[in-house]
Amino acid sequence: MYSKLKPLVGNNRQWTQFSNYIDALIETHQKTLEQAKDNVEILRAQGSISALRKVKRLRDEVSELDG
């Protein structure tokens, strides 16, 4: 499974663009979190941010498993 991700995480230019996109999404969800009016909105924004940060760590994960 991880070998299929190598083209994305191995291409520095492509990964940088993808990472910048994820950062922009995180920023959007942080703004949502700041303006949330109820617990449901807060939990959704927190969950989204958590998931996006896990995706950002994908490169390290793939590198570790590749050895």
C-alpha cells in the first residue's frame, strides 16, 4: 500500500504543493473553529484538523517504512 504513495511523497515539488494545499485547508478549519457557535461545529473542525495533520505526516510514515 505504501509503495503506491511513493510517487507523491517522493516528488519534492509535488509534495510541497500538496502540503501547501493541506496547510490552507487547516487554516480554513482553524478559522471555522474560532467562529464556531456550538459543540458540533467545534468537534467537526477539530476532527478535520487532526485528519489533515495526519495526512501531512504521511511522507515521514512512508519514508520510515521504506527504510
